[in-house]
Amino acid sequence: MDARTLTDDAEVKAEDVLPADLTTAALAELLEIARAGDAPAFWRALKTRTDAIKSLMDDDPGEFQAWRAEVKTACNKINIGTLDDFIRPSGGGDGGNQATELVELAAARCELWHDTDGNGFATITGETHNEHWRIDSTGFRDWLSWIAHSEMGTAPSAETIKSACNAMAGQAKFDGDEHEPRRRVAKDASGYWLDIGDDHWRAILLTATGWRIMNDPPVRFIRTKATRPLPEPVSGGSVDALWSLVNVPEQERMLVLAWIIECFRSDTPYALLELTGEQGAAKSTAQRIFRRFVDPNQVELRGKPKTTEDIYVAAANSHLLSYENLSGLSNDQSDALCTCCTGGGYAARQLYTNGEESILAAHCPVALNGISPVVLRPDLLDRSVSITLPEITVRKTDDEVREATEAAAPGIMGALLDLFSNAMALIVAACNRKRRARNPWAFSAHINCN
């Protein structure tokens, strides 16, 4: 309060005029200590002046930032990040800092849990659906930022979000239950599950008797921000519509169908689909359309990976690996793709300062294309389906293909799901032996029966 604004009858109290003087004196004293280069004395003096500095931060942020910059320039021995921790504004009640308040708000709106490796996850409970995110994912950090904005009325700093994520990851690991996160496909006692990937977090349940869309699936599907939705399936469609969109020879179509519906399973080894052909054979177009019905992604086709680690990182963040315009594969890259198809992992040192390992688990199908065959090593050849696309005589524009795909996609998706269920019914009826159930090509033997 400014004493000049008081009326004649008002009583001037010491607390009305002294705080500004005390704050100014505290700033000057601390700055003088910093200029002397005495960091220990600075921290000791700051302990008794924290309230005054916090008051300045709340009342005059610009002046506080100017003083903070002067301290930083005066003494490089004073860690500015630590200074910020000392005088962080008390956004929450009872003097709690922003990160603590954010953790309390977020924990009340989600379930914290962990996987077998101790990685922390959160299930965000909404009015119409639940969302499952890894705590260190961009999607979950964005949600925390929204909570801070909508509930706390503040824009949280990166350090606040990081601190909140660290605290919630600890709670998830030590206080939460253990569950298995899945990506795009899963299997439980009910049957096979396929994550649609839409905003409502619905999933498709596939059994030997048919398929249906479930609004609240029990499987905890996780996603990345690059995940895109599958076509909304409708009954009564036909897979014949697929062949009008892609340049696949008739004699090879059965193998393509077997590869696609095998991608809907999570409990078998996968196969690698290799598309070859001359320039202009629409290899990338076909591969992009196939992916539309398996695992749509923001980046549908990727260039050649530079390292094997790039392969495992991509496999850990999507259900389908998809590469285009390849001219060759190194031995290490070929081995990595083998591991992805059959299931395995990659381990590397987590930090250069310690001996801990960072593990990337991988189990996913693979699709790639090139003018000449690039799958040459025998171990990868055993896991591959190689199809040569013929020369195109009648071409369509990209817009024509895109419009035709969007129009036919719901019916094609429904027909693929019907085919999956029918193949399951035939397999169950034919044989329940474990060897058949684990054969990645068990479906293809029965597709003709449909």
C-alpha cells in the first residue's frame, strides 16, 4: 500500500510501508554478496530472505527477472536453477509448490500402474472413456499441462512437468498395480483385440464367432501421438474392393491377405512383406494402403534406417515397421528385422555415467519395398513373403486413389475382420494342437475355405 493514498483518518501501519523497503534491502544485500563471489554466504543469507524475494516475484515479475539476471552475471558459482527452487511461487495451498499441487490434481483423475519392468503408466479416467499413457510420453505431459492450465490457472514450466512426471512414475512403480500394456493388438481369454486408435479409445474384439466394437475394452492399449485410427469397419463388405486399389497380381493375393490378417494377432511370429518392381509399379502406394488396415500412422512410410537402434526404437513405438525405396540391408539390419518379426529386444547403456541398460522390446510385422529384392540373408528370407508388382498400364492420380480408398475402406476393413474370424473358426475346428496354434501361416491354409 502507498502511504500517499491513505486518507487523513486512516492509520498508517508499519506493515503498509515497510515490506517494499525490506524487499529492496534484501535484494541489494544478496546482490552485493553475489558480487563478492561468496556463494556459501549468499545461500545462508537467502534462507532468511526467501519470503521477501517470493513477494517480489509475485508482485513484480519483471523486476525479479532483472535481479535474477544480475545475480547470474555477478557470480557464476550460484546455480540459478537452485535459486529458482528456493523462491518458486507458492501456487498451491499450504505453501506447496506447483509440482506437488499438479501431482495431487493429476493423481485424483487417473490410475497409476506399472508393467513388469517397472515402467510407470497412467490410465486417465474420463466421462466416456479411459486413456492409457506412459508417464514419460508426450501425450501424458500434454495432459498434465492442460490440468495445470485448467485447474491451477498457470502455465507450468518444463521443470514443473518433469518433476511431476518423476513423482508420479515413482508412485506408479511402488504403489500401483501391475498390468500389461499393449500396442494396437492383444489377446486375452475373451479373444483377440484390435485397437481402433480413435479419440474414443474403442477396440475391436475378434473371436471365432465374429467381431464387435467395444467402447470400454479391458485391454490397456497405449499409443503415441503418431497413432492414427483404423477405418470404421462395417459388415457386408468384400476384400475384392482391395484389389482395385493396389497393383498386386491375382496369384499373389492370397499371400497378401494371409499377411494382413496375421498382423491382427499378437501371440505368433510375424512375417515380413517385401514388395518389389520397376519404378512406377505403385509399390509405395500398395504398402501405404496395406498399412491403412493394419496400423495407420502419421508417418506411413519411412526411409532406410541409419542404425539398428533406429529399427528397435520404431518397433517399440508402433505395431508395424514400414520402409520404402530400399536398395539394400546390412547384415545387422537384417538380423534386427528378424528379431522384430519373431520377438526380441535391444539393450544399450542408458547413460554414459552409469552401467544401467535401457531395454527396447520388439515384436511386430514388417513391410518394405524397393526396385530390387533386399531380403537376401537366409534367416530373413525364411520369414519373408516377396511379391513382385507388374508394370501398370492404366494409371490413377493420387487423389483418385485416395478418394477410392476412403470410400472402400470401411467395407474392406469389415471383410478382413470377417475373414479373420472365419479362419479362426476353421482352425479351432480342425486342430487344437499347440504346434498349429503357433504357426504364423496357419491362417493361410484356410482362407480358400472361406
